[in-house]
Amino acid sequence: MCVNRQLRLAKRPVGEPSPDDFEIVEEETPTPTDGEVLVKVLQVSLDPAMRGWMSDAPSYVPPVGLGEVMRAGTAGVVVESHSDRLAPGDFVVGILGVQEQGIADAKALTRVDTGMAPLATYLGGLGMPGLTAYFGLTEVGDLREGDTVVISGAAGAVGSVAGQIAKAKGAGQVVGIAGRPAKCSWLVDELGFDAAIDYKREHVARRLHELCPNGINVYFDNVGGDILDAALANLAWGARVVICGAISQYNAADGMRGPRNYMMLLVRRARMQGFLVFDYVKQYGDALREMAGWRADGRLKTREEIVSGSIEDFQPTLMKLFRGENIGKLVLQIAEP
Amino acid sequence: MCVNRQLRLAKRPVGEPSPDDFEIVEEETPTPTDGEVLVKVLQVSLDPAMRGWMSDAPSYVPPVGLGEVMRAGTAGVVVESHSDRLAPGDFVVGILGVQEQGIADAKALTRVDTGMAPLATYLGGLGMPGLTAYFGLTEVGDLREGDTVVISGAAGAVGSVAGQIAKAKGAGQVVGIAGRPAKCSWLVDELGFDAAIDYKREHVARRLHELCPNGINVYFDNVGGDILDAALANLAWGARVVICGAISQYNAADGMRGPRNYMMLLVRRARMQGFLVFDYVKQYGDALREMAGWRADGRLKTREEIVSGSIEDFQPTLMKLFRGENIGKLVLQIAEP
């Protein structure tokens, strides 16, 4: 355990991230000091937001610096502890980055119970994506009983949980938008969505009009672009548009495209609002307890797609995410416990 | 008074409305029946929203039908009354369209006091534009004391009133964005805006950054396009973006351009919300009383630019509006009382 391998950001990507944008570097394994622990990273979370972190445009967190370890949510096991909060052998999640080992203040890590759910679930449905779905729908979307709810990126880590939370919280019609028949049937047959639209094969605006004849009350957007425009065209009076992400736009080399139909906010007296899960940190505990309950009674199904490999596989696995090849939470497994 | 001349919509404009899109038609003067009055139209209001009414895209009101009188707010004088609500000689405002005479149910017209303010003011600062500014800022923008408020289209009928209401309601910094030095100096020197940005000569995003170092709390948008993007880039945490209009985009033959920077709603946890003044009809009376008070004590200055002519001048006067040539409310005077 003397050598730690890291994936560092070498260049700022233009358009899609390419292998050249990263470099693998070896350094001596760092030594934890008081209050810190050394963690062996087992799993790296792949998230659409990573593309933003690689860019130096103004955002909600500073960009990853050139030459710095690529930021990433991770799950791992404590191998050395200088804190009484964590002991060797404890499984933890935290933002340790794309590297084989990391040190962190024990307070910055969350111990998780792998007896209750698999480790990767804490990077997905019972982790940041799940919490993002929860607060986006309930706090920003102001979800009300009987609402017609539409979710884009519905087969992804956030979207798949959002649809199930909507049903658990009493929504009426819940429609998911996703990009392959296998995803759509998973949403409807396994997760209990009322309907799904395959945006690669169907006319989204027309299908939304058919499936939501009284309009959309809450639209939870993970994708931006044409699908956001199709949803805006179908809003109900007083609708809430929750801006969670815009994965269709993150790799556009010529800049983001804005929603052409945003004046429907005026026509339908609707609002569009952005948020970040971190704003709700004080409510994480209550939300996770509620979600764990739904998971236990079968109302919340979580799914992870785990790619086995090493930190070298980070870029190709991230591209899998941007191409929409995953169903559920995409995770890169880089070591076994 | 046997012949009534009307301007009717002959074709749906593509891009900017052209003279060919309208036709002048003579018809017999209509006869009012029970509850109705006949009004001699004196002034026609020119409003950016008119462009939308000419289009058959889905909107908040049905489009003007081909062959129908062009919809317009008007001010006029009652010449014949079959209602005890109004008497001949009363001055009224209402939506009578671009024609020399119109009949309407007396209940659909509002009698105005030309002793308190000139007739045209009731099409401007003490009419729909003033009310739009009022409810957009207070209800949708949720204006709070000390807020930094930015208003685009600030020298127009709505924007010029919005900035003054913001000051009257206790806003901190109020910045207007307009398109000529004469407009900018009017905003600052006459109306009490704290600063103005000439978007034709200055870099809007950079100037907003300088003038609003803590970010924009309320952005009242009348224009859309690049200026909306510049404002989005400068939002404060928790900002409210009020979508009132998008005059820069209405004549785009290749469709609206959406705000590229809309993801700043997420970065700054902000919301963007549309509205229409008609939603607040029950509160008109209170708002108008408050505004009349401000007008009486000098806190609200209203200005109208009155073009003298006939209904034939409707299209060129509308183009004056779209080219931003007016300061304050633009009105076409087609007759004298």
C-alpha cells in the first residue's frame, strides 16, 4: 500500500471528454493525521455533473484544477483510522475522487450499512441521486397529490428514483422519458411508472399531449434541449419545472442551447426553478429514512449498473453515461473489499 | 357617423409585420343594443404583445382571426349609450381594436378621469402596462426591501413604471437596461433609477457585474435574448426572474431563441416565472389607488409618446415600437374628442 494511483485532469475538455484530457499519476500513499482516515476506494460514481466540474465556467463548485485528481463520489472501505468515528473495515461513501486510495476527515464521510443495501446503492438510490430526486420533487417541484408528473432522463440514477417517489407521494399520472425500449419497459413494468416515452422513437411533444391531456403539473428535467421544450409546450396552469440537469447539453462544444419555449412559463403562469441537493443537507436523514422504508416495502426499487475495471476505465465509462447506455446508477468498480 | 373604418388582419406576418399583413375595410357603423355603448376611438395602444396576437402559435388568448379587426387596447369617448353605467361624453378605455368606432358591453369598459391624468396615461402608467409592472414586481418578483432590481426594456411603458415602483417599494439598487443615451438619461435623471445600461453601446453582462456586485435579486424581463442571458449570468442566490415579455424575439422568423444561461437557475438556486396581468384583476383597484398616490406625490412619473394619424398608421407605429424608438408609452391618436 505504498503507491496510490490517481486519475488527474490534464486538460479542459472541448465537447466530449476524451482520453487525452486525463492522465494517470502514481504518488506515495498519503498518511492520515488526527481525525482523518485512509480509505481504499472500491467504487467510483459516474455523474452527469462531472462534465461541469471539468469546465471553468462559473458554477456551484470550483472547477477541478488542471493537474488535480478528478472529483468523484466514491464508496470504499476504511483501512486506517485516526478518528473514533470510523474503524478499519467500515464501509463509507464520500467525495474522494478517481484514485485508488484517499484520505479524508472522518466527518466528511458517511458510514453505510452494506447489510441493508449493496454498497453501490449508497452511490445511487440511497445516496446523492436519490436525495436529489427527493428534494427536487418535494421541495422545488412542490409535488401535490394527484399531480401529473413527467421526468426526463427517467431511466437514470435520479430519474428512476424520482418517478417512484412521485408515485409513493401520491402523484396521479407519472410519465418517464427515456431513450430505449428496454429502459421504457423497465420504467413501466418494474418501477410502476404509468407510461414511458422513448424519445429516440417517438414524437415527445405529441406523446406528452396524449398522455397528459390536462397538462404537466411537475416536470423534473435532467436533460434540457428538445425534450425540455416539448415539456414546456405541455405545461399545465401553474406548473413547476424543476431544473436538475441538462445532460443533452453538457458536451455541446458550441455552448448550451436554451429552451426556446420558455415563454410558455408566461402562457401557463408556470415557474422554472433550479436547486442543488446540498441545500437540503439538514433534511438528508429524514429523507433517507423515508426512502429506506419505501425500499424495504418494495415501493422504491434501486438498480445499479456496475462496470468492473480500474481508474483507466473512467473516461470510457463516463462516455457510456453520456451516451445513455446505462440503466439506473452507473458505477465503476475499481477494487474488491 | 354611418361609416366605420377598421384595420383588419389580412395575413399572418412572417418576421416583422408588414403593411401587406393588414387591410383597411369600411363597414356600416354598428348599433349598440341593451347594455352596450358606442365609442368613438381616440387612441390606440401599441403593445409588444400584439405581435403574438397576430400569430397562431398557442398563447394565452386566441389569435386574431384572419379578416378580423386587429385587437388593441383603446381609449375613447362614449357617443351613444344603452347602459346606465356610462353616458355620452364619458371617457373610457377597453379593448375595442384598431377601428374608428366600436361597440362594447359597458361592463367591459372602464371609465377614466381625464381631470386626474391625460387620457393616454390610462393606456400606460395607470393602465395595463402600469398594472403589469406592479404585479410582476410585487407578486411574481416577490420584491423585498433592499433588493437589487434590474429591468430590461426599462424605457418602455412597463419597464419605466416597474423601476419607479421598485424604488417606491423600498428596493436598494435599481438598474434599467435601455437602448439609447436619451433613454438612459431619462431613467436616471427623471425617473430616479440608480443606474442605466445602454445595451447598444455597453457590454451588458460586464456592466451588470459592476453595478450589482452582490448579484440581482429581481430581474424583470421584457426583452429576452442576449440581455436575459446577461442577467441570468449575474443572479444573486435565490433570485426571482420575472418573465413579462421578450420583445427582442417576437419578430424572429426562425423562431424564439431560448436563454442559454438558464442553468444559472440551478447554480444560483433561482426561479424564473411567467405571469399575465389579468390574473390579478381583483387587485387592480388597490394597485391603481396606490399608483395614483405615487403619481400625485411625484414618485411615479408617466410619459406617453403620442403619434397623430389614422388607423393607416398602425403598422408603421407598431414598427416604431419594435425598433425601440419610443420613450414611455407609445400611443396612436386617430381622432380628437
